[in-house]
Amino acid sequence: MNKLKTTLACYDDFRWFSEDVRSRFDDTSKYIVSSFVSVEDFMAYLEKGKDHRNCKIAILGTHDTTEQFEMIGRLTSEIKSLDPKIGIILICTPEKMDEIKKIIPVNVDAYIPKNANAIIRLHNAVKKMISEYGIINYRKRRNLSLYVLAGTVLLFIILFILSRLKYPHLF
């Protein structure tokens, strides 16, 4: 069984959390951590990595300006239109949390306030999203297995009825 690798793409224009993220998720067998300063590089990386076998999470850092919030809102919409399976986490200042939630009400999986516990909360949110991704994948596999089993049982029943009608002396 191949292991699930999680891709963490950080958009951090002032580099105020990407090194903490890189140090927290340092296991290269489980995580691929990339950080970007420009939106163009960030979106190009997400477009390039359209592999659905890995869990992908975009981590965005916001600042105190309303223009930044609107830009992040447009960016989250572009990310979700690019690939709806990408998880989005926003790291923002605690004072502006309500304002951010009003400007960016959808497309975000977790809002994390920037404080001393931000990296621990980020780690927990990433683990939650990885678990949800795994549950969805196992559910798809289970459903496929059930369809194959139901088809096999149905085929067996049809063959049994046909053989009973064609060769009644054998039963």
C-alpha cells in the first residue's frame, strides 16, 4: 500500500509563518512543503500539481488591510475553481477574524488566528483535512468493491437460473 503524501502550499508574501510550517511538517516521507511569495508562482504550482492521489492543502496568510482580504477572497475562489478538492486554511490576525469571515465566507476550510498556538492549530487542521481526505478515498474504494460484489452475485444468480432452466436434470 502506498503512503499518502500531503502537499502543503504556503502563500506567505511577508514570510511570517512559512518557516514555522516547514519546521513543523519536516517529515519528507509524509509532507511536501512549498512556500511562495508571489501569487503567480503559487497558482502555477497548484495548476501543475493536479494529481488527485495526494491530499493538497493551500495555506494563506492574511494581513490587516481590507484590500488584502479581498485579494485573498479572489484567490480562494480561483483555487477552488482550479481544483475543488484542495483544502484552504487562512492564517490571520485575531482582531480581524470576524471581518475576514464576512469578506471570505465560503471556500475556506479553517480559519486560524496568528498567535503563539497558530502552528499547533495549523497542524491539527491539516491532520483533520488529511483524515477527511482518507475517509473520502476509502468510501470510494468501498463503494466500488460493493458494486463489483453485487455485479458478481447478480451474474451468479443469472447463470444459476439459466443453467437450471437449460439443464434441469442436473439439479
